[in-house]
Amino acid sequence: MKLVTFQPLRTIGLPNVSYIKPEHLFKEKQAIVEADWVLFPEYWQVNSLVYGLKKRIFPSIQSYHLGHNKIEMTRAL
């Protein structure tokens, strides 16, 4: 399983994880396309990864959409 992360400290100890700097999202597009999962993307990268490149991300897209907006989080609770 190929994994790509944008935050290396959160993935310490996980095998087969490649680190990509967040600002190199489009320079390293091929590595992202080949990955099975993308771990811990920045909020501004989420839409490009999920809707543009059709990648699976962790945490889920629902977590990003709900957790980034205080109003939506309050409605859910």
C-alpha cells in the first residue's frame, strides 16, 4: 500500500509513507496519483485531491467539511 503524507510528524513509525511538502502538491502530482491514500492534507488541498484527482484521504472529506466550519459543527452537535 502506497501512502503519501503532507505532515511527516503525524506519520512517524508508519511504513511506506512518502512525504511531500504541501506547496509541492502539483509538482508531485504523479506520486499522489500513484498513492492509495493521502494522509493529513492541508484544508486548501482537500478539494483538489478528492474532487480533482479522486484520491482517498485521511481524515475523511466529511471531517474536513464539518470540522473546519464552526457553524456547521454547531448544527451537527
